[in-house]
Amino acid sequence: MTISVSILGLVAVLTLAIFLAPLNFIFWSIQREDRAPLWLAVWLIACALFALCRLLQYASLSNSMYVVVPRILLTAGYSLVWIGYELANTFIGYRPPRWERALFILIVTIPILLLWTSNLILSHQVVIRTLLFGGKFHGVMTGLLYLPISLMLQVLSAVMPIRLLQAGEFLNGHGLRIYHFIQFERLHYHLSQSCLDSALRF
């Protein structure tokens, strides 16, 4: 039995996230005034949860678990939008207005609530999907609001790299740090896209 490319990639993401998240917690515990490692650790935990749930969809589970696992997966994917927002703001030392943070959290929270309390984003109908590069996994049918909400959150996730790019224009003495974090946010943005693309196969 051959192992699909998707599984290998997910195992790699899960392994790196499990290894790097505790390291960032340690960095934060040593220098608590810098909260960027803390948010980075939280971001890595959400990535690990996403990868673990996707791997579980390849396993033999009960039908009830096949309904729950995609919801946990999407919860992690949606949460990455808010976590990335907090991480970017913390990294550049920007304190957004309270209304902005509250609005951001609200926009992310509402889809998560709908995800767990209705069939508008994901249904309870279990299906088997075949991947382009080999392998099959269990998913569920998507609901009417799945695509518009995913696209909305995808657009929202672009706020972080844009804010970092703007910060890089006027922050002096931190050019290299800003550059590396912009690269990290590009990774976050592309991971969010992969979350969307991957979730579309529910």
C-alpha cells in the first residue's frame, strides 16, 4: 500500500508543529515581555490540530467521528485567521483599537458557532473523497454558507501580511526581523489557502 503525498505532507506539518510549539512556549516563559513566541506557539498548535484531524479522516472511524473531525479541523482553520492577526500585531508592537479586535474576533467566532450548531457550513452526510495524488478520506457534504464564509475569512487573513508590509516601511532597526516575519506570514497565508482548498474537498 503506497502512502499518498498528502499524508506525508500532513505528517511533516504535524511533526514540525509538535516540535516547535513547546520551544516557543519556552522562549516566551524566559522573556515574557515579548508575546510573539506565545502567539506563534498557539498558531503552531492550531496547525498541528488541523493536520491531525486531516490525518484522522484517512483512518477507520465511526460515522459520528467522521462528522465531528471535519468540524474540529475547520475550527482550527478558522481560528488561524484570528491567531495570525494577534501574532502580526504583537510582532510589530501595534495595539489595534478595541473595536477592531472585537470585530475581528466576532467575524471569526460567528462561523465557528454556525459550524457546530447548524448544517449551514458542514452537513452530517458522510462521503468518501478521492484525492488527485492518490488516497481516499472520509468527509462530509458542505452547506450553503461554506464557500462564502471560507472566502470571507480568506480575504480577512490578508490583513496580516498587508499590515506587516506597511510596518516594514517605517520600523527602523528591525528590517531583518520584519522580513523574516513577512515570510512567515506568507506561509500562514498560503496555509490558510490550503485549508480552504483542502476543506473544499469535504
